[in-house]
Amino acid sequence: MIELEGVPELIDPVMVAAFEGWNDAGDAASGAVAHLDREWKGEVFAALDAEDYYDFQVNRPTVWLDNGVRKITWPTTRLSVVRIGGAKPRDLVLVRGIEPSMRWRSFCNEILGFAHELGVEMVVILGALLGDTPHTRPVPVSGVTSDADLARTMDLEETKYEGPTGIVGILQEACTHAGVPAVSLWAAVPHYVSQPPNPKATLALLNRLEDLIDIRIPLGELPEDARAWQLGVDQLAAEDSEVAEYVQTLEEARDTADLPEASGDAIAREFERYLRRRDPAAGPAPEAGDGSYLRDPSSGLPRAPKRKPDVSGEDPQPPAVAPPEEDDTPPEA
């Protein structure tokens, strides 16, 4: 039985999860959850036992010094709570960790146990894959679900993907099997610039999350980081004529595919988001909580240092051979 001492009764909680690894091209998904945790000063209330789910020869622990004392950070998954203030306060349960090496069904059951105890109304899982998309265009973000009713009411795609899957797909199907509404948001990251971080893809995921659960997310320096990232990739691509030609080919294909959207719902959605962010009646973005309502029994994951984007043909994860949808086979109970 999961006991959550020190966690207050939550307000309309939504669980937002992301996992480093196979489903996290450019660290876009894990970066989005890290941004939420940082901006709203999340309080860690639980950490899964690393011994149960991780192969330490694959995901090695790290040793670091704290005032001269050597400490170890084990690869694991941590859960934190952030409280969003404003006229309509609500809570987010953030799940951030590494794709487990083993016992995925037990891993998902443990996450769902927390969701049940906290009264989570919906689970949103963030992912990112490598795709044939140009870095000069808006990042495509697809929203998919296994729930036909949810797909219809929230304007999402109903997943029909068949093939290899990661923990994002398994957790989504575990939620569906348990009767918990679940959505996966997938950002497409240019495969020729796959090195993390990718703040532009992270920003796109956060914008789509805003629309999905009707909250305002303080973006901080993320928009400027996204612009700097694109400028850096522009400069690197311009130095290689073959890459520049390839990017132009992707741009032409993308623009042709987007023509039907150019004057329809896509523009309306962007304009509505623009108005929400500039509407004085909406007030400022919700302030970060001070965390005083929740005990913090565990430290957070260390932030990875920022690295300069690198244009290359290298692929740090399996190729994105499938659309941004996930496996339809539910895990065993």
C-alpha cells in the first residue's frame, strides 16, 4: 500500500510524465517536465526504488561532492507536486525519470498506484521522436490516446500504431487498462540535429500542454533559448551545402503538406494562444509556490549542462520509423 504522508488534498490534479531515453529525442520531453518543476518549485514526495527497475551497468549512478562529503545519485524516477495559483488553482503531479531497464508492468502499476491515491484526473505523457522535419519550421506536436471518447472530446488522434514501443506507450496503455484517461503528446525533432538539448521542441510541448489542460505556463527564458538554438543550427547548416540543400527539401515538403492548415484551425489556435498570453484580464502567469505545504524527503534530479546544438547525421536513439503514436497492446494486469 502506498502511503503519502505530508501530501495535502490536491485540486483537480493532472499527472504529467516524461522519461529520458528512447522516447526523449533531444531531451525535449524530460526538459519540459524539468521546466515545470523548476518554474513552479516542485516538491519531491516520492522516488521509486532504483534496485527494482534499473540496470546500473546501463544507467550508472553518479558520485558527487556536497561540502566535501561524497554522495551518490541513483538513476530512478521521482514524483513531485506543484501548485498552480491564480483564479482557478490546480495541482500537477510531475513524474520525471529514466526509462526503466526491466519490470515495466510493475513500474507502471506503481505509478498508477500514486495516481489513484492522489486522485489524478488525467495522465499526460510527453515524448519526442526523430523525424524528417526541418528545424526552421514550427515543431509538429501530435496528441494521441487509446480512448475513443477522449479522442473525440479533446480533438486528439486515436492511436492505431503497431510496432516496437517504449515506456510512454506501455504507461499509456496501462492507464487505459486501469480506466484512467491518458494522453501522449509527441514532438518531432529534426533527425539531423538530434543532440540535446532542443529548447524549441520543449517549448512546443509546453504550448500544447497549455492548450490541453487549460493552464498558463511561465516560460521564463525558454523562448529566447529556442531562438538562440535555431540561430545556432542555421549557422551550422549554412556551413555545409549538402545539409542546407537537404533542409530546403524538407522545408518544401513541410510547406506543401501544411497548405490546407495555413488558413484554418491552426491559425485560429495560434491567435487564441496569443490573445490569452496578452489579455490583461487573465492576469500574470501563475506564481511559483513556496513549497511550504509539502515535505521534501528526497532531492531532485541534477540538471544536465546545456550543450551547443550539433548538426550531424548521428542518431543517438533508434530511428523514428513510426508515427507519433504508441503500441495498442495493453500490458498484463
